[in-house]
Amino acid sequence: MDNPRVLVGTTSKARHYLYSPFPQLLAFFQSHLERTDTVVACGLSLGDEGIRAYLAQWLSRGASRRLLIIDPNASDVKLRLLKHLDWQNHGRVDLIGRGIQDVSWQEVKDWLPA
């Protein structure tokens, strides 16, 4: 890629989603998100309003959908997300308040549906 682009340092990245390669990446994210009922997010601060909204919408469209957030600041991250969720969806967001390097695969497997 001649001009690599990275979206960092802002909480409102949606206007940047219009410029390549972000529309393609966002479409890929959305289509794959809709095909799963389980998301494990590691180190995701949910500072990006667009991603936060997509995850909230995704959770609200299926009673079996669950989100696990692994982050040292997981309680803050969960609070950001819960502002976008109906109360019925709150119980489907779990957290592990440690960095991924301090979480065992067994802990994640135990959380995953059977």
C-alpha cells in the first residue's frame, strides 16, 4: 500500500469510513459480525462511536448473542457500550478486567457457549 492509513486518536471516526480502505473493512466487519453469535474483544476500548454502535445493534438483534470484553479497563469499556444497549441486553456483555497476556485460554473457553 503506497499510503497506509490508520484511524487513531479520535472517537468520531465515522467520517473517515468514507475513504479507502475503510468502507471495505467496515463492510467486512459488519458482514462477519452478523454471521456470529459470540464475540471476544481484546484490548477494545470502544472509543470509536461507530464500532460501539455496530456492536450494540448486533447484540440487540439476537437473544443468543454474547460479547466478552478482555481489557484492563473493562468496566469503563462496558459502561461505554451499555449506554447504547436496552436493559435486556446488559446481561449478555461480560468482562475480564485484565490484559490479554494475563488471561488463560481456558478462561475464554469456559465463557464460550458449548
